[in-house]
Amino acid sequence: MASAMPVISSCEVSSCFYNAGKMCHAPAINVGSEHAACDAFMSDGKGRHSARKDVGLVGACHIEECRFNDDMTCAAASIVVLGHGGHADCGTYQHR
């Protein structure tokens, strides 16, 4: 049986369209490729934010070196998203 997708417990990237009140409201994000970046990050220079009320979830994780990566899926109970160099990163990432 598949486990539940982890929730995004907080997002510190206030410039992202999906962030409202430090909560992610993207339907789901994927993490990684070259580093543990949130691939749903979408900067909105107009100050708009998503009207969605659902809390974002984590789907795929492409960072094989993360201790929470289980068969390219995030197995953490929840994650936090932090800002880093003008983009959003998974703040829960831990190297194996």
C-alpha cells in the first residue's frame, strides 16, 4: 500500500505565488534534479497569491542522496521550504 504524500508544513518563500501566510498551496511539488529545489516555485512580482486553501504536498524527490528519498519518493513526515539564492529549496533535505 502506498504511503501518504508528505505535507509542506511551512514555506518561507513569500515571493512564491503558491505561498499564503507561510503555507504552500500548490497542489503538489517535486524536489530536485541538480539540488533540492522546489520545482513548483513561481515568483509573482505582482504580489498575487493562489486562492487555493489545500495545503501543498510533496510528490517525487529526485535527490537520491537525501535520507528521506525512498524509491524517488519523499518519505519524510513533512517538509519545510526555504528561500535560497532567489529560489526555493527543500529545507528538510539531509544527506545520507
